[in-house]
Amino acid sequence: MNWQVIAPLLIFLIIIFLVGLWSSRKIDTGSSFLQDYFLGGRQLGGFILAMTMIATYGSASSFIGGPGVAYTQGLGWVLLAMSQVVTGYFVLMVLGKKFAITARKYNAVTLIDFLKERYNSKWVVWLSSLSIIIFLFSAMAAQWVGGARLIESLTGLSYLSALFIFAASVMVYVVIGGFRAVAVTDAVQGGIMFIGTLILLIAVIVAGGGIPNIISDLSSENPNLITPFGFDGGLTPLYVSSFWILVGVGVVGLPQVAVRAMSYKNARAMHRAIIIGTIVVGFIMLGMHLIGVFARPILPGIEVGDKVMPMIAMEVLPPWLAGIVLAAPMAAIMSTVDSLLLLVSSAIVKDVYINYIKPDAEEGTIKKMSFAVTALLGILVCIMALSPPDLLIWLNLFSFGGLEAAFIWPVVLGLYWAKGNRYGAVSSMITGTASYILFHTFYPNAFGMNTVVLPIALSLAAYVSVSLFTEKSISAAADI
Amino acid sequence: MKKGKHKKDPRFKIAEREAWIGIGLVLFNFIWWFGFAYGMGSGPADEYTYIMGLPAWFFWSCVAGFIVMVILVTAAVKFLFKEVPFEEGGESE
């Protein structure tokens, strides 16, 4: 590895670090520490909101895993990836103003605060805190490993030192800066993701001799690569469409995304974020996955999918520019990890500690707790990432779909359906997560659809039926 | 029941309308995406037509579909979405 590639990456890490530190200076001025630390004082503008949603959502899989699969599958996988354009507008439109207004009414700082006020139930709070802490902790560890591996492969450093560099550059600003530092660095990282995609896409098209040339190369290698059905015809329309649930509309149920829908300043910020978010997420998804496909005729025979993106960047770009482009996946990983770290910390401090252990904790204590818990979590993840236990890897498999199945209906129907109640919410969360784990283990991709589809349908059925069934006992209780 | 006790916040009516617009956009997005991809792409690959070098199904479904969605989303936000205050009592006073 040469310094021309490493230098831009290092500069990127230093810039993120400085931006994080700079934006954390504001934290003392806010009125309420908790609201400031975990939600940025609800002051995000449109641009930062759009970027932090995209950057939190876009992770290693958008920049490393996804293009790797597209390399193998061809244009069919780009088609599948385009279902993610939806996330740019759907989450904000559906949670929308109702969520923002209600969250303010309830004075909710976390997603769980909202659920607590809405359902007024200890069980909902415990279940949701537990699933956030367990699933997102494992998801975070997995991203952490990915980040360290990426640094390791790009720089030639040992895994241990790569992990240390990665951890140090993320943790410091998250711990002292909280949500605002996370959101502002997300904006920078989102910008890098966008620019990196643009540069690499152009370079790949040029290196391949233009789009018509690349497409005809692909089609002469295997005509299936330019059909919607994948290299072996295995991508059925039903299977590809079912991803609209997992990575499209279901994203509403991801706590790390949903919490951002209560962080913006006003309606204008939300409106701008919807437009910017749709453009940026669509461009990144289209661009990165096309890069994966277009890389195939240029660099045939790459066996490990995760290596496609780094290798093609090194192949078609001068080293210093490759360094800048390869900062994009770094940015994607960092911006996911920092949000998860803060969210898990908020679940512990705000949702468990303040709600049930010490409701009368003083501001000073809360402050110290928040810093300490965030830092401890970061260190714990780091230790886990050194040699991830099997349990953690197993749990991470469920972190995305499992959380969606748990949260989507309690959040969405909690907002829009007055009859939804705590019994419905609890049964929906249990049904969603448990059935996801069962399907994943015993009958993955049931009926040719992505595993997430049935658990989401089942948890909807549980929410509605149990809410209706228990309606009488609840309204009787409310009247007393 | 809740509704009987206090009148529904008028801002929620706007919010609900906008949520339905979101759902409508997703449905349109899906139909466009699915229709062009499998409508034009299901034939044998050697009979494909090409636009800007890309197979026509892909161009219409993924590239044009993305641009159309950006235009529709922008139009929906500009013309149909309403600005409402989020703070408590921002309207009644």
C-alpha cells in the first residue's frame, strides 16, 4: 500500500474528527441536556437532516457488499437496489408532521419515549429497550469489524491497530458531542459518499470505454447479466419486489432512522430534507451498484465480492483520487456506527436508567452518566470486535429485519390508529421479532420472498387483532 | 374514547393527508419500476433495444424512474405539503 492512497484517508479521518469536536462545543448552551445530547435540541435543518438519514441508513452494505453482489448478478441487482429510493421520501412523509408534533407534545427524546407515552406500558418500554440494545449493539459490532477490516485492507496495518484508529476517530466526537456532532459529521460523510460515487462512476465508465461498450462486453460474457433476472436467472420478480419491504418501506421501523424524524427544526426543514434525501439516496444507490456491474468487464474474475469496490477504485483512478473515493465506504460505516452508538446509549440512559432506575436523577448526574455510558459502550464494542463471539454474529443477522418487524406497527399504527393499544403493541413486537428469527432459521426466503415479509405481515395481524380484541377492557379502564 | 374528549388537532389532518401522499407515491414508484423492468426486460436479451447504451428496460425503470420520482416528490412537497408550526399552541394563539 502506498502513502498516496493513505494520505487522503487520514486527512478524511482528521477532518471528521475536527468537525465532530467543533460541533460538540455547542452542547452546553442548550436548555435541556438530554434533549441536546440525544436529539440535537430538535434543531436540525433540511440539509443536515437529509444527510444524516441517508448516512445512517447507508452502511457498509451500500458501498462494499451491494456493489460486490451487483458484480456477480448484473443489472438485476441494480434494479433491486433501486427499491431504496423510497427511503428518501417515505420515512419522512409517513412519520411526518404527526410524529414531529406528537414527539414534542410528549417531550419525547427517544423513540422509546414516544412509545412509552403512546402506550403507557412498562412492557412496551422494556421490550423495545431490550431489542434496541441487543440488536443494535450487535449490528454496531459488525459494522465496527467492517470498518477495521477496510482500514486493514487499504493501509496494510494490522487489524488491531486498524480497529484502534477506527474506534478512536469515531468515539471521541460521539461521546463528547452527542447527536449534533453525529448529525454534522454525517452531513460531511454523506457528502463524501455522494462525491465518491460520482467520481468513481465516471471513471469506471471511461475506463470501460463508454456505457454501450461495457454493456456489450457484459452481454457477450453472459446475456443474463443485462436482464432483470440475475446471472443465472435466479432473481424472480417476486423475490426482487419483496425487497421493497426490507430496504424500502420497512425502514420506517428502524429506530436509528425513525428517531431522526423527530429531530428537525420545522416543517420547512422536513420538506427540504425529503427532496434532498430522495436525490442523494437515489443517486448513491444507482451509482454504487452500477459501478459494481460496470467493474466486471474491466476487472474480470474477482472472487470475493467485498473486494470489488476497493479494487476497481485502485484500478481506474490515480492513487490520491482512489484514496478520496475509498473514504466513501469509510464514511458510510462511520456514519452508521456513530448513530447506533448514540442510540444504544440513549436506550440505556434515558429509557432504562431515568425511566425506571432513578427518575429523580439530577442534570449533572445524567450528564456524567450519558458520557460514561456512551464511552463504555464504545469500548465494549471494540473489545467485542477484536474477536466477535458467535452469539453476536448470530444476533446481527436479525438486527435489520428483526427490528423492522418489531417496531414498524407499534410506531406507524401508534401514530395513525387511535384504537391501537399496549396489548397490540406488545404482541406485535414479540410476534414480529420471534417469527423473524424462526423464519430466518427454519424457512428463509419463505415462498420466494425475502424473509422479512411474513414477519411484518404477522406482526400487523397481531397488532390489529389483539388491539381490537382487548379494546373493551382498555376503554373500561380508561373511564375509571 | 379519545376523540370525544377533545377535538382533533387540525394539524393532524394535514399530517394524515401527507402520509397518504407518501403511500401513493410509493405505489406509483413501485408500479413504474416493476412495469418497465419486467414489461420490457422479460424478452430474450438479444432482442433488447438500448437507450444511452443501457438496455431500455433498465433505462426506463431505474434511470428515468428515479428522475420521475425526484420530480414527483419535489412537486408533491412544493404544491401539496403545508407548513405547520410544531410547537404546542403555535396555532391557537
